[in-house]
Amino acid sequence: MRGMGNMQGMMKQMQKMQKKMAEAQEELAEKRLEGTAGGGMVKVIVSGQKEVLEVLIDPSVVDPEDVEMLQDLVVIATNEAMKQAEELTNSTMGQFTKGLNLPGMF
């Protein structure tokens, strides 16, 4: 019956870890990361869960003759913000997967 005690202890540790993971994910959802392009003319704000929350475009960069440039700036700013969100996710959630080989978990 000794194995049952170990199993209960493991289950409690797993529940603790799940709770901490849920708290960490909630914290990520509250984080705001900003990517910019064109010297700040275009800003994209994302959550720590990689959800685009805002796109801010300075009116001076809106040129009907050069829509492609504006599109490029939005892509650049979005990618920058997403990269920051990815790095934050990896550093925040990585503590739970150290030593585990779980590709694509987050």
C-alpha cells in the first residue's frame, strides 16, 4: 500500500502545478506587448496570449498612393509584437516544462 501514498502525493503536486500554470496563463492574458514600425507610426498591441488587441496608425502614414507600404508596416509591427509575446510565453510557461520534452505545448 506504500505506492498509494506516493500516488496521492504525486496527484497533489500535479494539482498544484496545474493551478500555478493557470495563474501564469491568466497573467499572460493581462500583459500588453507593443510592436512598432515606421518610427512608431504604426503600433500593434497584443496580449501575452498572442491576441491582437489594437492597431494604431498615424494618419500621416496613410497614403492612398502607397497602400503597400502601410500594409508592410502593419505586418512588421504585428510580427514584432507577436515575437515579444512568444518570448514572454516561453519565459513564463517554460518553468513548467523544464526537463520535459513537450514540443509545441505552448
